[in-house]
Amino acid sequence: MFILSMSPVAFRLFGFPIFWYGILYALAILCSWAIASWTLRKLKINSIPIPSKEEFDKFMINAVLAMLIGARFGHVLFFDFEYYIKNPIEIIMVRNGGLSFHGAFLGLGILLYWYHKNTAFSFKMMTDILCLAGSFGLGIGRIANFINQELYGKVSASDYSVIFTLVDFLPRYPTQLFESFFEGFFNFWILFIIFRIKGIAIIGTGKLSAIFCIIYSSTRFIIEFYKEVESYTYFNFITLTVGQILCIVLLICGIFVLYFNDKGYRNQNSEKTND
């Protein structure tokens, strides 16, 4: 059993607290940015049209803003809508917590669609690159949740339980670390292996994006059973969290994209054979 007693504040700068949460999220963004840039260079070497460095850097700045706005409004809409309707000023109080992955994913998707419509670059190419890169950043982000002592698990008697001293002194599942590994680093490892095996031909097919959605949603769906949550939805004898419902939607989307990509690929090969 581990007792987490470290302060969420890393240090103070001119009297203002600098939190580990912000430091790790900044690191997550920088790592994802670097991986995405590395992937784009691989495409450029093989004469595939890609955004210039200036274009991509501008896009990434907008992407960070789109994810933050989407994450906040996703939390407001999906998880505590009644509270924020009664307390609208709290919507902008991001420091009080409340960011949704699914909202961030939706916000980034809207930006990508707009970017695709206003540039010559493929929507699928950009989503594949960002899902590959973003999975690694997601792993770092969940560690930030762990240090911040949020999104913790239910009370547990297991040997690998953690006592979050800012919450209570009960042993709990470290669900943030489960999510960090499975949703983030494990997801990245699978996508990176596929990319290394298939090469640049896999970028732009939408398959990496679909696999990312499948791995993320299925692993989070399971981990949610061990998490201490406040928002539930009831379906007769089945109790699901809001996060699990959103994961089901994302899982269906991932399977749908993967199936029809494969179907389209098989049809194309069949037509070439007949010719």
C-alpha cells in the first residue's frame, strides 16, 4: 500500500503556486507535439504533401485551445449540467476542476474538420497523426490526475491500493495510473508498432484513429467500474457511468470506421483484380 502525501504544488514563483498538474500537462502537449512533428517528417521524406512547420505549429496552438474549450464544455454538458445552469459563473472557473476527455476529443474533431475544409490536407491523415501522438500525451496527463489526487478509485483492500491524503485516509484503487497505462502508454505502444510495421501507408487511412478509439473506450469502460464517480445513468438492472456511455459511443464509432475502411479496401482490390 502506498501513501500519496506529496503536495500538488511543485514550487512557487513570485508567490504564485505552480502546480504539478500544469507542468505535466504542458509536458504532455510538448511530447505529443514532438511525436506528431516526427511523424510528419517521415511523410515528407517520402514526398507526401504535409503542412509546413509554420502551418502545423499554428494548427497545434489552435488545437490546444480547441481541446481546452471542448474539455470544459464537455464536462459542463455531460457531467454536471444542472449545477452549471444554476451557477453559470463556475463554467469559466477552470481552476476548480472539471475537464472531459470526450469533450476535448470533440473539440479537436471540429477543429480538424474546419482545417480540412480550408486546406488541402486530409482529415484522416491529421487524425491518425494526432491520435498516435496524443495517446502518449494522454498517458502523461493521467499521471497529473494522480498527483492532483482526483479521479481516484473506490475503496480497496488490494495490496496496490493508494491512500490519497488530500481525499481521506482510506485505501483506494489508483485508477489514474490504470488509465495512464492502458488509455495512454499501452495505446501508444500498439499504435506505434502498427505504424512501424505498416509504414507511412497506414497514415491517412483512418485506421490508427479507429484503433485509438477502440483501445481507449474499451479500457476506460472497464476501469470506470473501479473509479469513484458521481454521475450515473441507470438502465433497468444495469448501472453505467456517464463516462461509460460516452465510451460506448466512441467504441461504436471506432469499430464503424475500422470496418468500413477495411470493406472499402477490399472492394478496391476486388475491382483491380477484375480489371
